[in-house]
Amino acid sequence: MRRNIRVAPDGTRDLLFEECTARRQVEAKLSRLFRLRGFSEAMTPGIEFYDLFDSGNPVIPAENMYKMTDIKGRLLVMRPDSTLPIARLVATRLKQAPLPIRLYYTQDVYYQNHGLSGRNDQRFQAGIELIGCAGDRADIEVIALAAEALKVCDAGDFRLEIGHAGFIMSLVKQLNVSLETKDLIKQYIEDRNHTALCGILDTVEYSETVNFLRNLPRLFGGEVVLEAAAPLCTDSSAREALEYLCMLYQKLGALGLSDHVIIDLGMAHKNEYYTGVIFRGFIEGSGDAVISGGRYDTLLMRFGVDLPATGFGVNVDSITKIMLSRGEVAPPPPPSLLVHAGSGFETKALKKAEELAQTGVCCEFSVFVSLDDAKDYAKKRRIPKILIVGSEDKEIELETGS
């Protein structure tokens, strides 16, 4: 007997009943919100060429992608990210579209989380991409829309953490160390691993930048964080990033989001294509971010198109899990009627079931020959009534114990 025929692959899982209902509810709410805000739906293939994600400067580590080959021997991957395929789509099929281009998607992504138990490799995402628009107006709209996405999903208390990809990059690039060491420094800052960060910075020649980087994981909070960081920040690019974050924070506050927005100067991102403001959204009950996004002004240059862009993705599965844990989604109710055919009246019964369904009645056609078997089934399924179709139709009520 084959050992793996009764289980799903690691990092994946089956969904049943209320789990499916909850996911569809979240998907429907987000899709409606995005449409009402002027975004049009796009779908990209679940399988892409490996080159899309590894064109000279890989944005996703090869070991985190599910890979395969096609009949011609070309290397393919299961879609590990939605932003790059959307960028490819825009660069190849929407070159003449008026700007900005507003697209939204709802689709699975596949990302191998080696050794990280509890994190699914297959995740269902909903997200938006606003392409062809630079500046603070677009950034504010996208961040505010991320907050609205959490509100329409009834996610409860939430927070948005905002940072700037250019801030850390401008500081780390000043260090006279290898690229590998720079990546480690960024990772330790992102993980708030102060011990490891100080350990690696001890090997770097002392400077004001090194001293500032030591304290970066602690620069987390409200506008006071920017005030504390400003005197310590001598690099002009880093200062510009601070000023931009300050402006965004104030404008988001004017939108009533002050209690939900936190500044995180130590925020980095595993996807290296982000160039400006970056943000994450968290909800009560989930330790991982349920929203992740930011500005990626140079990404479309991979396809020979110079268009600034920003966007975000929502981890629908994480929100669904929280909804289920709160008991907010009930199992789907059973049909209200079982349509049972008397001998020789199968066609009539099927037509009757179709007619009832067209009027909005949730009914099920009985596949049983025996009425007693149909009754037993209806009781187990908690179906309260049976319609017996014959020369004269007859409806009977059952005691289902519900």
C-alpha cells in the first residue's frame, strides 16, 4: 500500500463545511470592497516560469519555491507570489491602458516554509495593485484601504505597522561589510533579535551608523519614535524616509487611524522588490501578519516598463481561522426538504427539485428507492421534511431532534 495516499502534503490541508463558508465570506467581502474602490479583477496562472522569480536578482529564494518541469524541460514554479505575475501581466498586456491601473486578485500562492510548523505552504490571498502612480496620495489610499479591508472582514481590533524599505537599506549600505553580512543585519533587525544583531555589529568597525543600527529594533511606536530617531540619523536618504513616514502618519491620523497605526523603523521585508513605504496588518488572535504590502517602484523595470506601483495582499486563511476560532461562522444548514420519488416518478421528482431550487428552496433529491431508507437518511442529515413525489405529491414532517 502506498504510504501517502491518505494524507495531504506537508503545508497543505483540506477544508470542509464552515471552513469553506468562512473563506468564501471573507473573499466575497474583500472582492466587493475592491470593486467599489475602482479595482478590476485579474487572474494569473497557478504555474509560472521559474525565470519570472529569478531573473538575475531573485526576489524569492529558490528553496522556498515548488518547482517542476514542463514537457519541453523548462523549469516552472507554482506561483509563490502574486505581485510579480501581476507586474508581468501589466507589462505585456496592459501597456496601452490609461494610468493608474487598478487591479485586484483572489488566488492561492505556494511558498515552502521549511521547518515552520503551523504555517501553510498553500495560502489563499486577496490583494490589490495600484500601478502607474507615485507619491503620497497613492500610498495613503493603499494603506487606508488595507485598514478598510480588515474592517469589512469584521476582524476586530487591528493594527497597521508602517516602515520604509529605503530607511534600513540607506543605513546598511554604508557599512563596509559583505552582502551576506548586510542581509544578516537586516534579518536580525526585522526579527528584533537584539543579541544576534549586537553580536554581528561587534565585528563591524564602529561608526555612528553602527551605533544607530544597534538601537533600531527598539524604535517602535508612535510619532515619538520619529522624533527620537531624527537626531541620530545623519544619512540624507534615511532622513528623507523619516520625514516621509512622519507625513504619512499624520495624514493617516487625520483619517481616524491614529489608534491603529504604529511606526516600525526596523521593518524590513523578505521580498526585496520593495523600495518605499512598507506595512503589515495584524489582528487580535493572530501572531503573524494578515496583511503585507508596500511600494515597489522599480519592479516593472524587469519587464522593460518604468511604472511606479504599490499594493498589498491579505492572508485570507489567517482571517478565516480567527473567525472560526471566535465561533462567528456556523456550519452550513441542511437542506429544508428531501425530494423522494415514488416508483416510476423519478423524472417528475427531479423536475420538482429543479423547480424548488429555482425558487430559492434548498432541497436535495433522494437517491434511495425505499422510503424508509430516505427517512433514515433525512433524520441523520437533520432534514425536517420529505416531499414524496407520485401521482399525488405528499409532504411529511420528520422529528430530527434539531
